[in-house]
Amino acid sequence: MTLPSPDRPLKIGTRGSPLALAQAHETRDRLAAAFDLPQAAFEIRVIQTSGDDAALIAKDRPLKEVGGKGLFTKEIEEQLLAGGIDIAVHSMKDMPVAQPGGLCLDCYLPREDVRDAFVSLGHGGLAALPEGAVVGTSSLRRRAQLKARRADLRLVEFRGNVQTRLKKLADGVAEATFLAMAGLNRLGMSDVPKVAIAPEEMLPAVAQGAIGIERRSDDSATAALLEALHDGPTGDRLAAERAFLAALDGSCETPIGGLAELEGGTLRLRGEILRPDGSEVYADDATCPVDDGAALGREMAARLLAQAGPGFFAAVKAG
């Protein structure tokens, strides 16, 4: 195996947000430790994506109106296909379920905390919010889940990175917001006033808390390097969750929650689909052998769609 070196560094592509950089640094540090290499054997390249530009010019518009999840990966994947970078580091909850031809995702780092965090400067939890309180979130999933539980709340768009959203709270734009515990942990932001929300109360996004490393399908040398990083249990969990999402034709336009957990050789999958206004919620909970996780994901999606009835997601997208 030919290892990276300061003279021929492995090029790691990433977005430029603090969280994206933290994830790229974690990937670099794990590779360096696995092969006893210096940090100089790796080069982190920041790539501006259409999603980053959209965030600058359309901070108060829902993501679906400016192009969806692919906005945060398109330019990075173009650089990967062109050979400008060797690997790309992604937050898996932001990844479309299908990769462009010539690219593959088969390496995942150990998963972080999957839970959502309730963040507020003045309230200790969702139940403590006064009637009619303003809550900021751009996530269709979180908005639908909140409307189903607290129809009295007033929801406003709250886009931007972690730091941007915390500043909006400080400026009084909203009384509370929701962030991913994984992001706060990776940024070392232990001082943020937060309450972790159990999945039983708010099912997280599919693949929340997971980092994926994308590569060219024909790059066997890089594939050999990444084998040392891949966390099998995380891969098993994401296989079930992403199969569930794919079978639902999930996107940023459809409120979907999903979480797979492992206990011994058994995988438990919980799934949920919602109308954006929270008026209808369909949920399922099932177990299977770990190796059957992807099949269970597809079966659960079919069951939920059957319960919801024809045209459920078509109506969601039209709305």
C-alpha cells in the first residue's frame, strides 16, 4: 500500500463551516493515527458549494426553495470526480441517498450522539416554552414534529451554521431552536444551554450524527486506506436508515425521521413520516437480524406509505 506523504499528501475535500472543518480534521487525525503519519501527509481543501452561497443570499428561505440537499455536495463531488481531491468528508444527514456515477460511500466514522438538542437562553425544555413562543428551525422534520406536539408554537426560518443560529437566539429572533447534539459535541460547545431530546420524543433525521467519507469508486489505493477507519456498526445502522429513506424517495422536502440501533446481532429500526403541518404522523418500530437491516428499511417504508395512503408525499411536496 502506498501511503500519503508530505510530498504527496492525500487531499481531503470539505465545506468551510466550523463543523465541516472539525469533521475533516477528525478524519485526517484518524488516518494519521491509523498509519502513523504526520499531519503534513494530508491536505484539507475547503470547497465553496452552491449551498453555502445560497445560505448567504437566502438565509430566511426554506432549503427546498433553493435547491435541496445536493446544493451542499455538488461542487465537492465534482472536484472528487475531477481528481482535485482524493476523498470528501460529509455529514451523512445532508447526503442524498444516491451518489453520482463513479463515486461511492463505504466508509463511516463511529457515530456521535444521534439526538436533537433543545437550545434556549431562557427555557429549560420544550414543555417549558410558553404558549405562542417563537421557535426557529429550518428543518422540515423538526417543524412538523413540533407542530404535531405543540401546535401553539410560532415557527420561523432559522438557517445558517451553529454559530449563526446561536447569535440569532442572542439577538431575540426566537426563544428557542434545535441543533444536533453531534455537532455541538464535535465543536466542543459544552457551554451551549441545551437539553438533549430522547428519540422517543423527537425521532432524529436519518443518519444524524454520522460522518461519511466519499471516494472515487475505482480508487483502490484510497479504498485500502479507508478500510482502517470504517466503523462497521455505524455502517450497519446507516444501511437500514438510508434504505428506508431511499424507499420513501426522501428529500429535504419531506418530513422523515429514522433511527437504527444495534443490540447484539439484532437491529431495531424506528421510522416516521409526517405532513409538514403536523396533522398526520405515521410511525413504525421493528427489529431484524443486523444483516437484514436494508431490507427492513425498505419494508418499513412500504408499510408507512400504505398507511398514509396514495399521494401522501406528492401532497407534501405540492404543499
